[in-house]
Amino acid sequence: GTQRWGSGDFNAPDEATCLSFLDRAILEGGINLIDTAEQYPIPSTRAKPEGDTERIIGRWLAQDKARRQQVVIASKITGGQNVNAKNIIADCEGSLRRLGTDYLDIYNLHWPARYSPQSNWG
């Protein structure tokens, strides 16, 4: 996953490192799934706000338009009380803009009940 890519954490990978991860994994290694979310990076800061991970991936995709056809992109809306038809559409459109693509292959609900007790996890 890409949760910490470009985050404000002291040892998180910077954009150049993230781009090299994508080159190595996808262009050289045959990996084809990019898992991200509208909320990433975690932790975010004012200088590195939520959505920046998708922007990094979008800049990588923009380097060669053929790259979009090589990957499966999975993104997510952060769950909770905010999940309704209006916000699903708005958040998905935001992800599409940041990624620079007109479609997502997979769109998931992220952390629908994040703070539920682990004893309820089955």
C-alpha cells in the first residue's frame, strides 16, 4: 500500500523515492496493483495534506499515458458518518483529479467502523 508515501512522518518515503518504487515495482517487476486512498498520506500535515499520495501517483502516471493501461488502481473513501451519495461522488471525483485519470478500477469504503472493538471482528 501507499499509506505513508509523502507523509509528514520523519522516515516516510519522499516523492522521488515513491516514483522509484513505482518504476521498480510496475515497470521492472510486473506488479500491477496500486492501492491508495483519498485520505493518504498518513500522517498528513499542512505541508503534506491528505490527497498528496494520490497526487504523487498521478504525477507518475502523467509521465507516460500508457502507464494507466498497465495498472489497476484501487482507491478508497474514508468511512464513517460522512458516507452518503453526495460525498461518495465528490470524494471519488477528487481522487480522479489527483490521480489524473478518468476511472478507478476499484473504489472501496475505508475504515467503515474504525473504532469498533477488536472482539467484534469475527
